[in-house]
Amino acid sequence: MVIIAVTYYQKRQIKYYTNKNEIQKAIQQLRNNSSLQTKVDKIQYQRFKINYDYNVDDYFYYDYISGSDSSKPTVVILPFLGGHSQSNLIRSVVKRFNDQGHNVAVLLQRGSMGTSNHPNQQKFRQVSDYEDIEILLKVMNCKVILIGYSMGAYQLIRYLGLQSKLAQQYVEQAFVSYFLCDQVIPLKIDKQKFNRFGCSIVNHVQQNSQYLINQGFEEQQVQQIIEQKSLYLYDDLVIKKLQNHYSKEDLYQSRNEEINKCLQNINVPCMFVWGKYDALTPTLPVASIKANKNLSYAQVNGDHLDPVANQLICNIALNM
């Protein structure tokens, strides 16, 4: 039996769709739990570097903290654009899982926490690339709970949908949080409202500026992105680099087509959590979710990266 229901947490409506009893129970338990801590002391991680075999100049990093119970699945977190292992939102989730005995790994986006691409790296990597996820899970070689936030959620969707056989081998449960499911939204919403998210691209571009220039971007354009904090301009550069998209509309629409294909292919349990008042994720492809028995969703009355979504994810994962 499929459940579509509404519950309340701290006077905030949570609408959900699932056929799993443990998820229903976890959502209902939010009434009795305190809010997820958003102010958490800095966490002492170990940092690891992974090189690609075919190119020593191609590498990435992840931060890791060991748990007390090796029998539990490792939690792998994919931060939002501009986020990292010491972001308050990420730290609060790491602490919650680690306190319950889980090993936790946070995949660092290239350009966060002082990391970067090697200037001479030959392969062009967008922030939405998922190959680092694939390699990390192979290296860890264990069952994982995979959690993605915003841009990290987009990476997660691409990995689960385009590498479904490999994902099935490693992923026990996935959570897609505050996912920009309609990639055309940047063209639909007020440009000023969208530009407030532009600061998230600055670290990525600053840390990788020489790499981007070596990839053929003009130094002046790279500097403009940093100064204007412009996601629009960054996408313009990506379009020119990829050379198979002639406009933003073409690029964003191709992403939507890919997302729809991915939603059909996901073959591991995956829950979408998003905010009703989030300018970037106001809607979800509910029909596509209901068409795949592995997918479920929950909607909270929150904005982008609202901590209630984290509380929900933690409750569900720890009750599985």
C-alpha cells in the first residue's frame, strides 16, 4: 500500500509519499525529537587524496571520521555547491551519524577547503560530474548511505541513474535533498533572486582559476565570475567549453532530459526531500517518482537547505 500523508513537526507541515513502514514511522517521530543541531563544533577529520590511475594530475579529496560500529553502513555526504565538511549543516549531520557509530565520509568538491584541480589536468570536470563518487565508493568497497544536498544531489542523481549497476552494488539507501529537479528554473525566476546563490561558485572558480584558464577560458571572464558571483556567466563558459550546447536553454533542457532518464533507471531505495518555499526547488517530478517503486519523497515547509530536511533524513536513515 502506498501512503500519501501529512504530519506536522514544530508546526511545520511535512507531506510525504512512501510505501515503507519504517519511513512513515521515522517521519512521525519528528514530533518527539528536538531540532537538529545547526551549531556544532568543528570536527576533526582525516583527509585522504585519491588519484585517478590514468592521470596523476587528476585527483580529489575526501574528509573521513571513523565510527564505533563497523557493522553499520558508512555514510557518504555530497555537499551543496560551496559547501564542505566544516559547513554547519554538514557538521550537524556528520555528528548525528557518527554519534550512532557510523563511519562518515564527506566528498570535497574541487575548490572547497583549499583543494583544487591540478592546473595541468587534461579532463574538463564540471561541478556536476559524478565520477569522483564512483571512484570513492570503489575505494571504500562497502555498503553506504549516500546523501546529496543541492548540487551534491544533482551529482547523486546522475550517479544513481547513469551508473545504476555499480550503484546497486554499493548504495544501501540514498537521500536527495533540495535537488534542482527543473534545470530550466534559472531562466524562470528573478535574476537577482537567483544571483544570491552565485557566491557558492566563487571558491570553486578561485581555487581552479589557472586550471580553467588552461582549459581555454579567458582570464577576464574567470575574474568576472569571481567579482560578480555569477552562476549565469559560469554556465556560459561551460556551454562554450562543451561545444555541443548553443544556449542556456539548450544546456538546461538537455539536463532535464537526462534527469528524467535517471529517475527511470534508479534501482536502489532513494528518498527526495525538498522545501515548499525553496526558490530553486519549488516542484518535484512527482509522477516520475511514483512510477519507480524505489523512489519516495517528503516535502517540508522550508527554504533552501532548511535544517528540518536534515532532521528528517537522519531520522529515516537511523530507523532503517
